[in-house]
Amino acid sequence: MALNSGEAMIIALDGPAASGKGTLARRLAAHFGLPHLDTGLLYRAAARALIDSGDRLDDESRAVAAARGLALTDFNEEVLRGREMGEAASVVAAIPAVRAVLLDTQRAFASRPGGAVLDGRDVGTVICPEADVKIFVTANLETRANRRALELAKRGEKVDYADVLADILKRDQRDSSRTSAPLLRADDAATLDTTHLDVNAAFAAALKIVSGRATHMGSA
Ligand code: C5P
């Protein structure tokens, strides 16, 4: 499918941990030739910087300095994707001043000519409320824990399914209950439940949502 010529398209995907939004975002970006930003990496990288400098994850001024120092191009995903980094990122992400620092960076990325695909927790609600397409990606807890356990095992991490499930539950609760930009489905987002979908079926469903929205854009 091609985009309407000359039109920029912003695609926002949000959802809880291991819902499949990252994989979908990467595939949509490749399909439409758009740049992709995994916004979770920003919080993971800020958390990593704090850990590396021996600072506490809830030290607001150090966390703000860490967030200010981030460059979008130097994410070491090998380090940032580890199990403990998701938990650490979620602690840092609950600090409103950190989110404020990262807001402009994410908005600047989204307003690139041609558009962009961003995935995270608050893309459709806070970062890009004007996004052309919003998808809230979800899946049941057990499915998400299975996926994350497999992913971590592939990375060579020693994982226990029950621990991974407990991690995800704790992180979802923190992300959903924080006061600043909690994990929330935007009112105008389409929900995509990937519980019973493999990657290809989920991608086909996401494309259908985008194409429905793009047709609407063209006729607007
Ligand atoms: O998506 P990922 O698991 O990499 O995100 C790590 C953590 O970063 C999340 O649990 C959440 O606390 C935080 N995050 C956020 N807002 C985003 C993306 C991620 O608060 N837009």
C-alpha cells in the first residue's frame, strides 16, 4: 500500500509490555519507508546512564540530566533490552520532569517530513495526540509473559517464567498508575489484541487499520 503522495503520516502504537507493539512498529515503518522510534529505549537509556554513574533511579535531578544527555542514535540495544532494564526504565519513566525533557525529542522525531512511526505508552495520548493512525496493541498477560520469556532466553538470559510474569505485572501496574502520562488507550485508537495472532497475522491486522485510516485521510 502506498501513502497518499505528499502527505506525512504519523503512526502511534501504544500498549503494555511485550504486547507486540515494537515488532509491529518496526514492520509498519519498513513497509511505509518511515523512520521508527521505540520510545521505551529513551527511558531504558536514561536508566542505564544512572546505573552506570552509580546514581539512584529516583534521583530527579540526576535523572533529568541523564535524559538531557541522550542522543537518539547511540542506543546500545544489546545492553538496553535486558530484563532488569525494563524495570529500571519504568522507575525513571514515572518522574514527570524526565518525561518533560523527553517530550520535545519525541515530538521532533514525529514531525519529520513524511511522517514517522513511534511506539510506547503515551504516544497517542501525549506525544502525538494528532497522529493520523493510533493503535493500542494488547495481549493477555500469560501470552505477553511467554513472549518476553522467549525473547530473553534467545538473548541468552536465564529466565524463569513466573519471574517474568511477575515483572510484567509489576511494570504494567506502575506504568498505568503513575500520575504523569500513564499507559492509556487514546479514545480514538483502534485496539489490536494480538493474543491469538502470530507476527504475520498481527501485521496484516495492523495494515488493515492503517489502510482504513489512510483512506479516510485521503477523503478528508
Ligand atoms: O517499551 P519498553 O518495555 O521498552 O519500555 C520500558 C519502560 O519505559 C516502560 O515500562 C515504561 O515505564 C517506559 N515508557 C514510558 N513511555 C513510553 C515508552 C516507555 O513510560 N512512551
